[in-house]
Amino acid sequence: MFEELKKSIEKGLDYAFMTTDKLTKAAKEMAKENNLTKEEAKKLLDLLVKKSEETKKNLEVNFQELVQTTLHKMNVPTKEEIKKLEDRIKKLEGTKKKPAAKAKPKIVKKA
């Protein structure tokens, strides 16, 4: 019983990452094996495609959250934080007094 459940879960995960072409082939095979009508086979394919897309989106969101959490833990600054610092530096450089022009030393010729 456990092995059958394990195989079903693995197969479901495989379907989640298949391309549309592979999902179509898999749906056709399942429809043939289970004697499904064309309408039922179409519904099955639509369901597989929908679930595959949902799984990919969820995985992407979870991966982005994991990356953001990891970067935060590593104390890596965000683009926004870097941009604020750059703007602050530009502002400080603009308010800094410009150094007075240095007078050139005069050359005195001895006669």
C-alpha cells in the first residue's frame, strides 16, 4: 500500500514539471488505460496543465521567499538600500565645499 502511494506521489510530482507536450502524451496514455471518453480526456489534460502551472508558480514564489530570507540572514543589502546610499553620497558630495583654487607660487628672478 505504501509503495503504491509513494509511486502516485512521485508520478504527481513528475506531472507538475512536464511540458505541455509531455502532459498531452501522458493524458492520452491515462485516457487509453482508463477507457476515458474524449471529453473526459480533455478535462484530464486541462486539469494536468492547470495543476502543473499552479505548482510551478508556487515553487517560484517559495524559491523567491527562500532566496530573500537567505540574503537577509547573510545581511546582503537590497537594491533599494544601495540606491538610498548612492543618493545620499551624491547629496553629500554636492553639499561639500569645493576647495579653493591654489595660487601658483610666483617665481622670483634674482637679478
